[in-house]
Amino acid sequence: MIGESRVLAIVPARRGSKGLPLKNIRPMGGKPLLVWPIEAARASRCVDRVIISTDCPDFARIAVDAGADAPFLRPPELASDTAPSAAFIDHAIDTLAAAGDAYDYVILLEPTSPLTEPEDVDGALELLAARRAQADAIVGVTELTAGHPEFSVLITDEGLVRPMTSDSFGSAVRRQDAQRLYGLDGSLYASDIKAFRLAGSFHHDRTLPFVTPRWKSLEVDDLVDFICIEAILAHRDLIRKVEHEGAEAALRRV
């Protein structure tokens, strides 16, 4: 809970996946991908209940074994490639409410972001609760570095590269002078439930950013992402040491 407010965590896991078949149950770091967000939510101080929203009984069993609840199977019409996310979230909230289990906040934790940790869940929910006068929702973002539009190029009809945001490479902004920009990273989404229903989205003009480090912002869309994230999971302790001590000091102790 946050104060007197109850928090529902939803882990969505459709069976269908085109980029990486059955990726939601593909083993990562010794456990199915969908188990990572379940464990993060269960270890949170703020989350009252963790459920899986899935159309697959096998996925539901894996989630229950990991400590989540599976009070329903998602209807087929809400599990297609084109079904909007808001629809399955509303379905979960409505189904639980009909059983007498109502909540004030909802947080969505996707299996494709397995680097989200319990402290991220709590930090985002606590920040949202503290700033309710200004905001109703909070979403994960990360600073754009290599993907910053100032350093993007176009390929001309002649097959040559040209800077996208300036007249010439000589007039392009220096990296250290570029305006800070952020990208939505999918690491987490949380909202007051009444506000979510009204907006039909986590993203609107009363949404806060929860800034995550670049290494936590990676999402599993394909096999390359999967391999990169699995490598990060195997070296998280070193990454944290680099963050806290600096690269030179941390690497001297390896």
C-alpha cells in the first residue's frame, strides 16, 4: 500500500509473439522471462497484489508457481496484436472489482523489461504518491545518448549521409552541448486508476517521468536484445559498482 491506497501490479503475457516466439517464457538467467517482473512486484513494499493477464493456461501456471495470482484468462479479443493495452488493463481491474477486490493504483510491469527491480517499483510509486497535486501517472524514461536526434543522419537520394538537424556536419552541435532528451523505455507504467480510466492511457499531460539508467532501459524485442540483457543480468553487480564508485575504482576490484 501507499498510505491508505491499494496497489495492483499487472504482468501482461500474451502467448503470441512474432519477433521472438514464446519469448515471455523463454529462460533468462535461469527462469522464464515473465518471472522477473513478478518477483520485482512481489518484493515491492508498495504492491498489494500481483496478477498475470494472459490468454495461455501454461503461462498462468508458470506465473502462479512464481507467486503471482491468475484469477482469469484474458479473452481472445484482448490478446490479439491489435488489441489496445488499455483494454486488457480495464478488463483486469473490472474483473477484480466485480469479485470485491478494488484498487487505487495500477502498475504495469512487462516481461520484456526484466531489468526493472523492486526499488524501481517502489521509487516510482512513492514519487507518484508524493506528487499527486501535479500528476496522476508515472512512466519509465531514459536519457537519449547514441540515439539523440542531433546525431542522426539522413541518406540522400544520391546515397550520401547528411545531418538530420543541421545544415552541415561542421555546424552540428557538440555532444556535450546537446539538449537533454529522454525516450520512453517501457520499464514501468503506473497510474491512479480513476485517472487511467479517464485518459485511457498512462501517457498524458499529468504524467511524471521515472528516469532509469541506460542499462535498465533495454527491452526484449528480438534475440539480440535477449542476449544483451542476459549479459547485463550476469554482470549487474559490476555495473552497480561502476555507477557508485566510478569505472576505474570498480574495475580495479574485479
